[in-house]
Amino acid sequence: MKAALPIVRTRSRWALPAVFLLAMSAACTPSDGSDDGGSASSCAYRVEYERHAYLGAEAKGFTIGERVGVALLPPCDDTPGNDSDGDDGPTTSISKAAYAIKGVDPGVAIVLEESADDVIFVNIDSDKKLPEIKELIQGP
């Protein structure tokens, strides 16, 4: 004869991880305290290259090509008015070497030196969107 206790244990075993995941997802949601839905840290993955804005995106399996110039990371203070950290962020742009991605025009997407292995920067004015760029990276 089986008691109902194992069913209760199963449910409670999943309840704690579910509560934890819910709390973590809420804690990781960026907010700048404004009502416009913006993110205080939105400038962290934004660069300027050839007078265009590029935003960071995740992509895998790309090959870095030749150096194509310099990209600028604009000054960013993702915690404005927060003097408790003692750092108001950089006040000048930071230069980083920009590299082409094999199979992709640098006017569409680039890679930066010292960026994460799975991050590319996509020109927001490009007519190509991330799924199309990923197809270019993978090749025919």
C-alpha cells in the first residue's frame, strides 16, 4: 500500500525551484525606474562603427575575419545618480578594434576585440536581421 506522501514530496520538490526561478527572473529584469520601459544598462551592448549604431547579439559558429577599423563604446553610466558605488562610469568613449565576420559585410555586423566568444554587433540600420545574419555565418 502506497501512501499519498510521495506525491506531496514530488510537488514540494518542484515548488522550491519554481519559486527560486521566478524570483531570479524578476531580479534579473533591468529597470531604470522610469515608465518608458527602458533599461538603465541598455548601453552596455551598444557600439558605434562607421557612424552607425550597432547592438550586441548572440551568435555562434562565426569566424572572425580581418580587422576593419575601430568601434567606439560610448560613455555609459548604468547606475546614474548612484554614488554608493563610487563610480559614475566612463566619461569618454572607449576604442576597440573591430573585425569582420567571414561571410558578413561589416556594414551589417562586426565583432570587437575582447568581446565574448558568442557576441556579434549588428548594425541597427541594416536591412538584414539576426536570423538572416546567422544564415550568412553558417554559409550555404
